[in-house]
Amino acid sequence: MIALPQNPIFEAIGSIADLKSMDCYVVGGFVRDLYLKRPSKDIDFLVVGDCLAVAEGYAKSISPATKVNYFKNFGTAMVKGDHGEVEFVTARKESYRSDSRNPKVEPGSLMDDLSRRDFTINALAIRVNKDGFGTLEDKFDGIQDLKRKIIKTPLDPDITFSDDPLRMMRAVRFASQLNFDIHSDTFEAIIKNKDRISIISKERITDELNKIILSPTPSYGFKLLDACGLLELIFPKFVELKGVETRDGKSHKDNFYHTLQVLDNLSVNTNDLWLRWAAILHDIAKPDTKRFNKKAGWTFHGHEVLGAKMVPKIFKSLRLPLNDKMKYVQKLVNLHLRPIALVKSIVTDSAIRRLLYLAGDDVEDLMMLCRADITSKNDKKVKRYLQNFDLVEEKLQRVEEDDQIRNFQPLIGGAHIMEMFDIKPSRVIGDIKEELTEAILQGKIKNNFKASYAFVKDMGKAKGLKLVKELPIPKSESDKNE
């Protein structure tokens, strides 16, 4: 027995259904999460009859102005009110064509509706009518499967996945989110029907993939996708990371499992989807850059640069956004070796300034990724690296406080240079600006107007330019960083 929480919405909607002489149940994920004591945002009601009539009655109980969004083709209605988005669905039965996951829908019974649901743990319903209020309907032993932590289809899994192949992704997603096992018959059916995923849009597939990535231990979901053959179909570039090659007794790590470990390490500290994507893609170019020589063994020179170049193509193929999110991932992939290089050598202020300049506001995320990237089985080595990262981060903080390099732009720009030397736009202006930036990053001069102005005057003179106009040094900046 599952007790409904103290919420007036259940009795209110039950009363409306009674007035309409219809059976009504709270159903699906809400009931599942109630049993698992997990938070659930949305409440779904199943109406054996006309769900629109119950939805309209509920909307009027909120206020005369409350609107009902009705989706006739799917037999669903949605109302936004004090309890968030509440969805109503008419009990239905479905039939599918082989070339589409969009079913033919017609009204059905409670049993028809529960049997069409993807998994037994989602085929649970609690009655809200006054007669039998709170009664659990569990036609397919969903509670038992929740106790056993099993993902299983209510009906023949072969038919379930052939009818709607997206449910294969959902099976893995729920297993990953809940840390459940997939029933052996259900998993075999995924393997058998994996090629059916081709009729599903990339957007829908990636939506489920993102939910797997955001699960507590995302490696589990990826390993399931790999084991059933779906990963090779939806994200083949990632599968290319698999495998270990040995030559002359020298082997490299399996970059597939290394990447999953990095992803898990990172996921302990952040729920940021795009930072997790950076973990997934940080070594994506290693198969393309892998080389062997007898002295160095296996190398992957330039994999960070090539990997950054590959990010837009991968995002496009998966229908991920080609915007600042993509650029953020691209930046972290490109820079992920920089902090590690600092750990391996004497950390100079100029190297720290350059890292701050390149990473900008994303430097903390970059450091988080780099810490997660330490996956050696040698605990002492891991501890030593992480302690060195502590030193790098301390120096990052000190240099940032002293020089304010993060996201900096030289205080003397192209317009200033043209005014000072009375010249038109030309290559020499870019050269002076580049040399000014380098001088600041290397710590040759302070990052303030006075020092920058003096440096530019000297550079102009060295390049044969004649100073024709002095620029006033802003009082607010003349003493900056002195």
C-alpha cells in the first residue's frame, strides 16, 4: 500500500471525477517516486472517460481564467495551477505501425492503459475517487519490481521495443537514474531490437542520453548502452575509444573506461550537464592521434586541439546546441592538459597568467575537470597530483588578485594606437597589441593603463612610428595594481 501525501489536489480532482461519473487515478512516475521517496515535479491523472471534462473542472476550481491546454491527438490535457503542471490523460489503448513510434490511439480501460506503459514500475495507479480513495492498482507487480530494483516491461518486451524503440533508451535511463538492473528478457529484447532506434529522431535520443549523463553514476548507463549495442548506433565516435593496444610490451590505457571514470569522478562534484559533456569529450581525439615509438611508447600528441575541433561536428550530429554551450565544452577540451602540464613542472606566474587569460571565468570548471582526470590506480600518485593541483589553485588565486588577468583586455586598444601615432588600420597595430598582451602575461609589465601606455610608446618608437599625440592617463587607473 502506498499512502498519498497530504495534498488537497487528490481529493479535489477525485470529487470532480465523481461529479462526471468517471474513474480517476494518479498514475505513473509520481506513484513510482512516491514509493521510492524521491521528489516528483509533475502529477499525472488517468481518467477512464473524457480527461478534458475533468481537466476543465479542475481549471474552473482554480479560477475562471485558468486555461486548459488540450492535445486532442494524444488524448491529454494540461493545467497550470498552484500545484504546478498537472496533466490529465484519457485511458487508452494503442496500436503501432512498423515505421513509426506514433501509435493509433483509441479510448480504453484502466487495464488497457496500464499495459501500454513502458515499464512495470511506471504502470502503477492510485485511485482518487471517494469510493476506494487511495487504493493501489498494480496489475503487473510493479511494486515487487521496485523492491527488487528491476526494469521490466509489462508485456512482451520484444513487442514493446519494436512498437516504440525510444523505450530502449528509457530502460537504460531509468536503470542509470535509479541504479536498477534491467531484467534479462527485457535486455535481450533491447539487443534484438536495437536497430529500430533508427526511426527515432536524434533530438529524442539525445534527450534521453542527457538524462543518463545527469544520473548519479553515468558510467553505469553508458556501459549498459554499450553492452546492448545502442551506443555504437547513437554515438559511434565514443565507442572508438574502447580497447588497449600493446607493442613491445608497452600498452596504453583503455580510454573508453578512463573517460567513464573521469565522468563519474566529475559527477560527484557537479550536476552541470555541459561540464559533464566536457568530460565525455576530453579525450575523444585520442584514437585519431595515437602513435607509437620505441622510446616514448604510446603518444596522443595534439589530441586536445583536434578534440576541440571535433566538438562542433559531434554536437551537430547529436542535435546538441551549437551555441555558447558548445563553445564552453570546446574550450575545456582544448585546455584540459594545461593545468596538468603546470602540475608536472615548476609553476611560474607567467604560466598561471596565461591559463587565467585563456580559461577566463571557466577556470574553476577547468580545474574541476582536471582533478577528475586523475584516474591512476596508484593511490600515492593520485594524492601527489591532487596536492600539486592545490598549489596551482592557490597560485591562480594569488595571481588573479595581483594582476586581474582573467578575461582581461589590454587597456590600450587599436583606437588608442591609431590616435597616438596618427596611423590608419594596419598590421602594425595588431602586432603592438599582441606584444602588449604577451608582456602582461609574462609579467614584464603590470596590467594597468600607465604601464601599458609606456610600453606601447616604446613599441611604436621601435617600429619607426612617430608619437603625435599624448594620451591622458586616467586618474582612476593610474595607480591600479601599483
